[in-house]
Amino acid sequence: MAEKEEDVLLIGSWASPFSRRVEMALKLKGVPYDYSDEDYLVTKSPLLLQLNPIYKKVPVFVHKGKVLLESHLILEYIDQTWTRNPILPQDPYGKAMARFWAKFVDEQVTLIGFRSLVKSEEIDVAIKEAQELITYLEKEITGKMFFGGETIGFLDMVVGSMIPFCLVRGWEGMGIDMIPNEQFPELNRWIEKIKEIEIVRECIPNREKNIEHMMKIVGRIKAASKTA
């Protein structure tokens, strides 16, 4: 059990980039926590439905009885509650831009680079559209060790959990090399760099298991698009 003075519970899923990034933050901060894993594609536990009746999704973060939803908000709460090893930039502009790019990844890159791609009948066009978006991240990481500067931070956790350790596995299962090294050298350099960080390695899902999981999601998206 977590130490009483922290009293933290995270309800997540091994395959969810949204809960994986929260775990990265907790590990970086050195915050002890209890963890409950949900197989959300199969069933939803009574506890999850009780704590998140609106979205019925992970992650759900509970600290001393206070419930928080949505990974970006949880990350900011963690950063403000446990101030050691800050993950958000300290200056207002840097903080705002980190939030902007995080939203861009979770909304635009995920939508165009995965959901729209899966449903597209013109796969080459869909790949090009996704790569145009990813080019913005290539430019953003150029000249930097991490998106957060010299150390891993908020945006690294968001991009890292979503792209290399989630979407890339889906693309691989679909036979797509979305971010070839010759086209995205800086992004690939960054991916190799974050793999060296212990707290990241501890949160990376098993590759084969994750590809299988992502292909189940691909199947669900395709099935839903046929009945829509």
C-alpha cells in the first residue's frame, strides 16, 4: 500500500498511453502509489464506473480521496503537489506551449495519424497527412535534448507515451513505417534517448503484446466505420 501521507491510487491500463504518462510522472517524482489495472476493452470495473461515471475511462487518479480525471490535468496536479523534479516549464510561455503541443499530439496526431488513417480508403494520402503533422514535432525537438529541455518533462511524457509506445506499435501492426529515420532523424534520436531513462523503460508496454492490442483497436474502428 502507498504511504499514508501520500495515499495515492491510480486506476489505469497497461496499454493506455494516458495512464502510462501519469505513472512516469509519479515515478519521476518518487511518489508511492497503489495501482489498479483495467482491461477496458473487455469490461469496466465497478470502481472505475463509480469514480469516473462521465467518461468511464482511465486514468483515474485519487489523492487523499480527491478524484481527478484526464491525464493532462493529472500531470499538472502531480507537478504542483509534489514540487521536486518539476515536469512543466517554470515560465508562463513555456508552460503554455507545452500544453499546446500536448493537446496537438493527443487530439490532432492521434486523430489523423491513427483513427482517420485506419478508416481511410486512400492510405498513401492518409499517411502523408499524418506525416505533415509529425513534421511539426520534428521541428520542435530539433536542437533539444528533450522537449522539456535538458531533462524529461511534461511534453516528453505525453509524446513518449502516445507516439513511440502506442501509435508506432499500431502502425507497425498495419505495416506502416510512419516515422522513418531519414525523414524524422531528430524525432528518432529523441525516441532512443527516452528509452534510456529508467522511469520510461518501466512504463513501456511489451512490444508484441501492445501490437496485438493496437490491432484489436484497429479492428474495432474498422467495424464501427462500416456500421456508421
